[in-house]
Amino acid sequence: MEEEALLEWITFLLAIHDIGKLADSFQGLRPDLMLLLQERTTPLGYTDRHDALGLRLWTQGIFPRLVEQAALGADHEA
């Protein structure tokens, strides 16, 4: 893999890791800030860590679609 492509994948995977921080359950860890910034609260508890949510998005959503579209090449399996 070329260096530029590798850097793009690393950046993408780091973003996926942190995408779980957008979940209401994570935002609700600071209900005072959620109320201040979003003018709402959430009853959801923080049962799944934000990195686990990113992993779930990758394994159950993004990766299977990339395989279906042959975007990763023909030798990858879901």
C-alpha cells in the first residue's frame, strides 16, 4: 500500500473510533454541557464505550458494504 493511501486509511479509522462520541449516551456523560450546548438531556446510559460503537459501525456497517462493492479488492471476506 502506498504511503498516501495508508495515511488516508489511518485517518479514516481514527475518525471511526471517535464517531461514537456523537452518540447521545456519550454526550450524556456531561448532562450539564449537553443541556447548555444542545438544550436537551438524554435518559440513555453510557453502556457501550465510544470506541466500541465505532468498531460496531465498522464491522456491521462500513466493512460489509466495502466488501459488497469490491472496494477493498476481491481477496477480502466480511
